[in-house]
Amino acid sequence: MTQQKRIAIFGSTGSIGRQALEVIAAHPDQFSVEILTAHTNDELLIKQSLQFKPNIVVVADEKKYDRVKDALANTQAKVFTGEDALEEAASLDIYDVMVAAIVGFAGLKPTLRALQNGKTVALANKETLVVAGDIIMRTSSENKAPVIPVDSEHSAIFQCLVGEARNPIEKIILTASGGPFLGKKPNYLVNVKRDHALQHPNWAMGAKITIDSATLMNKGLEMIEARWLFNLKPEQIQVIIHPQSIIHSMVQFEDGSIKAQMGLPDMKLPIQYALSFPQRISSQFSRYDFRRPNTLTFEEPDVKTFRNLVLAEEALCRGGNLPCILNAANEIAVFAFLRNRIGFLDITEMVERTMNKISFIQNPTLEEYFDSDGEARNFAASMIQM
């Protein structure tokens, strides 16, 4: 009998965290849950903790601490609160794999601490690599702590590269569904509201990543993430629109051959692969059937309409703290759009103005990344109509 892998889920009440727990529940002989953390969703965190019986529970929102602590008083769980508690939990030696599923910039510090602790990180938080990819991957290498991507596109690239360590990559091809507004023009997008933008045609995801998919910022962030994960140059990364979301991404090698990873759009598959790696374990996920007529199509992204992709490419090519600035402005803009404070097209405008305003630093320290993040957020927030 194989020994159980001990799992820590940082961001357990979000979309990825919930699906990771579904995978774990389906394989109780393979995995145990040691740490669960959430920001404010105390009700779901309590329910998850009662079911999976972790040793450590962290609720970042201090106002929710008493309720969680009281609800888990008769369990083995030790309950902590505050942002610092997330880092402290990540530094504990009671787990094997961290699922890094905290949304946005907030996931950076716990992920860094896990890598410093020599732990494998199943990375679902793309912003961590976008903001400080150089520091994250250097820490991973120094501590021999693997980073296994959970994003479906990066998981696809990762899977295509297994067994290919000695074979140079010519380029990778990241596929994008195009989101709910594929083919639409600015005169249509100017009137788009949050509920429409949240209706993704293929994937069930959290609100922030769904809006990023609709603006194509998600694919831009993935380009920056891929640069660090796979040690690539910007010119080796290509984005193509693939509306059916069956091919999750591809790798082209120097002999011209292309490997692709395919499957129905279901985030539980890359989550399970990251948890079980290097083994594959059985699943009950739906299978793609080649006998059913289905046309797979590809097209170039419309970068004139969806300019976030251009902004992200600029950040990718210039490097430094520019991806950090891009990410911070985008987080503020998406937050404002989800609260009906700005229009859909204003998201791109806010990001571009912030990138032009905040001082560029070519080789930032971790502290300078945090300073750039704060400056960008403040400037972006100042553009929102009160």
C-alpha cells in the first residue's frame, strides 16, 4: 500500500480548493488533508474541516476567528487567524504538497514560504509567478522544491515535457477558449455587464479568473507564468484561440514535431495530476470521445479588440517589475468591474495607464516588488469613480 500524501490547501473555499477536496475525497487511500485555509468564507471552511479533519485551520479574516474556533472546538484542529498565520502554517513540516490556490497577489508569501520549506507546490495561483517569477523559481531550485502547475494550460505543457528533458523546446502554444465574447467588437463590449462576463462557455471557474478569461488577460498572465515555469524566451511563447477547449496546450520541439495534451475541460484532471505526480491514478472524469463528430478549430487572437494580451506581452518582454504592476492594476480593475464601478473596456484602460505611470525597475528585490504592487494598486484605485 502506498503511503498517503499529506496535502495542505491554501485557499480551500475557492473554486480550485473545492475541486481539490473533491479529488481527495475520491481517493482517501492516496491523500490526507493536513492544512486548510480560507480568507472570509468561514461557513464553508468549517464544513470542510469537519469532513476532512485537518490538523491546522487558518481563517485570514480575524473577524471570523471566534466562529471557526468555536465550531471546531471538539475536533483535533488547531485554529489560527491573520495573514501572518498563513505564512506560519506554510512553514510547518506536517505536509508534503501545498495546493497554492489563494487568488491573486495574496498567495505569494505562503507559496514562497512553502518552497523555502522544501515542499512541493501544486501551483494554481498564476499571479505568484507573474509578480515574482524569478524569485519563486530560484527558491524552488535552491531548495529542490518542485513547482507543479495546476492551470490546465501549464499542466498540459508540463505533461508534454515529461521524458523530454534533453530535447530543446522550439516553442510552446498556449490555447485560449476566447471566453464569452469571442468575435465581439468594442461597440458591443462597451455595454457588457458583470453577469454576462461571468458566463464562460466551457469552464467553471472563480469570478476573478472568469473575467480575466473574458478580457484575455488570463492568457497574458499565463504567457508570463510560462516564461518562468519552463525557462523560455518571450518569442518562444505563442497564443492561439481554440474555442472548444479540448487541446489544453502544445509543445513544438526543434525537429518540428508537436505534442499536445487533450481532454474535456475539467479542472479536476490537472489538479489530480499535480497531486499524484509522477503517478497517474484512476478517475471517473468524463472522457473525450473521438467517435462523436466534433470539429476542433484554431484562430489568431483579436489583439486590436482585446488589448490586454498586448499589454501582457509588453510586460513579458520588458520584465522587471512591469508584470507586477500589470497584475496589481488588473486585480483592482477586475474588483471594480465585478462591483459595477467601471465598464468592461475600462479594465484595459486602467491597466495601461498604471503601467505607464509607475516607475520601472529592471531587477527588483522582493521588497521592491511589494512596493510596486502597492503603488500600482493605489494609482489604479484612484481612477475609479467614487
